[in-house]
Amino acid sequence: MCWRRARGPPASHSLNNDYSHVTDKVATAPHRFIVVEGPIGVGKTSLARRLARSFGSELVLEQADENPFLERFYKNPRAAALQTQLFFLFQRTRQLEDIRQHDLFETVRVADYLLDKDRLFAQLTLDEEELALYEQVYAKLAVDAPVPDLVIYLQAPIDVLLERIERRGIRYEQGIERQYLEKLQEAYARFFHDYHTAPLLIVNAAQADFVSNEGDYTQLLEQVRRIRRGRQYYNPLKSAV
């Protein structure tokens, strides 16, 4: 499990100016609740921020800064995995319950996580007894999470993920091992292979820059507008900056 500190505004907040260098125009959103997912380093939070800017949406982000066990987890995963996982489970459920308590159709929302895949991280990091306890807690929470209108699943090779992790320079992420990313990538692939809860757009993000490259982002935005059901695969065309 690789959680990272959310850089930027609180988990649920109004649109900000993170992309002041980008001249996005607020457009009519084709979906009311969009989730961007994928392994660490693939660019899900950056894309979520830009989509929120385009649609004038509320942005819902994981708030890793609030987790007191996170630094401990990166130093000693086995000693702090359960506490870290449970904290994120509680945090995510609180955020999504807040959305459920308000009319989901009052505003457009873009999130950088999907609660359904929470078990994916638990299965990677917890031992058998810890996982059993986690499952009991999850069941007791009886989470009624809102269902997205669209899930965007970003994919990229391990070498690309490692390069992006190194480039963004978050200190405690620099020790992430290739083997862990491989296991995480495989877990994501298995999860989304069987995912049918919402329309799914699977995107090859290996060479695309959806934040700074206008062509890349415009092409992806068109795919987001088009998809209404089922699953689609999108391999971006090479575009000039």
C-alpha cells in the first residue's frame, strides 16, 4: 500500500488555481461524479485536479497529511500497516458519507480514489489476522458509498511510475521498491478486470502529459465526454505541446 501526502487543498473543497498556467474554460460536465484511479506515480491526483478545473467541480482528495501512522508505515510497513489502513478506511468513509448526506446532484465532483478498491491495499499489506480484523471493521461500517458516473483508470509501466515518483521528489516515497509497485500494478489490473459497477475508461498514461500538454488533455477530455456505459480503452495519440 502506497499512500502519499495530498499536496494542495483539503479533501473536499472548491476549485482552486493550481493550474494558473493552464487556460481551461469551465465547461458543462458530462458526468456528476468522476473518479480517477491508478497506482502511485501514474498521475491520478494531477488529472483529477485538472478535470475539476475544467468542469468547475468540487474536488475530493485523500488527505494523507491527516494520517498520523503514515510516516511510521513507510519506515516499518509491518509494524504500522493495520493502523495506517484503518485510518484511511475511516477517512474515506467519512468523506463519502458527507457526499451521500448531501444531494449528489447539487454539484459535480471529481475524486482521486475509489472506495471499492480499499481492500486491494489491505490484501497487499496486512497479514491474515489483520486482514480478518479489517474485514470485520469494513463490514460494520456498512458503507453506502456513492457510485461514480465514470471511473478513469490510468495505467503506465513500472519504469514510468518509478521515474515520476523520483521526479516529484517526495522524500519518503523514494524508498518504494520495484517489487512492491509490480504487486500493486497487478492488484489494480485484477481489480479493474472484474469491475462493472460504473462506466470505465482505461487510459494508457505512459507517454501522456494531461497537465501541461494541451493536446493530450483535450484528447482525453473528448473521451471523457463520450463514454456513457461499459468500458473503453484509450491510447493517446502523440501530440505536440
